[in-house]
Amino acid sequence: MRGIPQGYGRRLAYLIIGLVIFSFGIVLTLQAHIGYSPWDILHSGISLTSGISIGLVSTIVGVLIGSVVWFSGEEFGIGSILNMVMVGLLMDLFLATNLIP
């Protein structure tokens, strides 16, 4: 029986901290109007067209692309799944709290 690898909890904590910082950075660039990354342009366009929040759009697009990758035979781990889910949720959280005017 395989157990949890040594140092896994620390690596997972670093991953989550990194995703929080990454999400905060995306919201900073969105709110500063200094330009969007290519994926943020896609998410923003879909969000403006559909009326869905940009974080939810980010999550939906991530899950769709992850599904295509998975069905094509590629494997991905917990980091990919957390990235798909947490970045969008955290973006919406940071935007909803109006932390960055």
C-alpha cells in the first residue's frame, strides 16, 4: 500500500500559496488595465459576452480543456486540478471583495 510521500503536505501548501499569489496577480492586471494575458483575454471575452463571472469562466474553460486532455490519454495530477478550480474561485473572491479598486 502506498502512503503519502514525505514532504507532500509542504509541497501542497506551497502549491496553494502559489495559486493564491497567481490569482491575485491576475486580478491586479485586470484592475490596473495594463493588458491581459492571452488566456485572460479569452476568459474576459466569454465573461462579457455571457454575463458569467470571469473566475467561473476561467474554471469552466480549464475543466473543458482538462477533459479534452484527459480523454486524449494524458494524465494530470492534483496540481492541475487545483489550478483549474482554485484560480477561478480566488479571482472571483478577490474581485468581489474589491480589494483592488
